[in-house]
Amino acid sequence: MKPVTVFRYLWALPNTLLGLLLLVPALLSGGRVKLVDGVLEISGRAVVWVLERIPFAGPADALTLGHAVLGRSEEILEQWRRHEQVHVRQYERWGPFFIPAYAFSSLYARMKGRDGYLGNRFETEAFVGEKDVIT
């Protein structure tokens, strides 16, 4: 593994660990875990429960936390894979600052009268960038 790749994983690790907290509950609730392009995709009833209760972006179909992507089902994870891969790259750039920056971007969009999700700069980038991500 290249030193740059190792650094990207370590820089995003605090966020990835948040996603890994759902690994065992997901599996115990009948979920699945799959490694795709260096990213763990996690689904299951426990994941659905969390995705329905996300404070600033819920309910959601999928959520990226570092190198872990949570999704309602394997089908939804496949459908949103390109979009979520853009978020993985964002975590690699922003590291532990991504979640506060994302929350601030949503808040700023709402203050400007825009939707907190669609007006979020990270989502805008992901919707545009998902066309360029190779899976």
C-alpha cells in the first residue's frame, strides 16, 4: 500500500470508526458487509434504524462515514455507490473535520433559504462528481 493511501485511511479513520460501530449490530440484525474499492459497505435493520434518525440529514438511504458506507440495503448501496464514493474522497481530504464542515454547509444553506441537503456544497459536489467516479 502506498504511503499516500495509508495516510488517507488514517486521516479519515476517526470517521470510519463511527461507521464501524454499526458493523456488529448490522450483522446481528441480518445485514451484510461488503468490501468495494477499499470501502466497507454495511447494510441491515440496525443501519436502517440509524439512517431514519440522522439529526441533520435524515432519513437517508445511505450515509458515508470515512471508509464505511451505511445503506438501507445492498441494492441501495449499489444504486448510490458512485455518489457515496465521492463522499469517501471528501473524507480523505477533510479527515476529522468533514462532519463539522458538512453540518456547517447544511446550516449555511438553510440560512440562505436553500434546502439543507441539496444546498450543501458537499452534496452538490457528490451529485456532479458521481458521474466521474469509476466503480
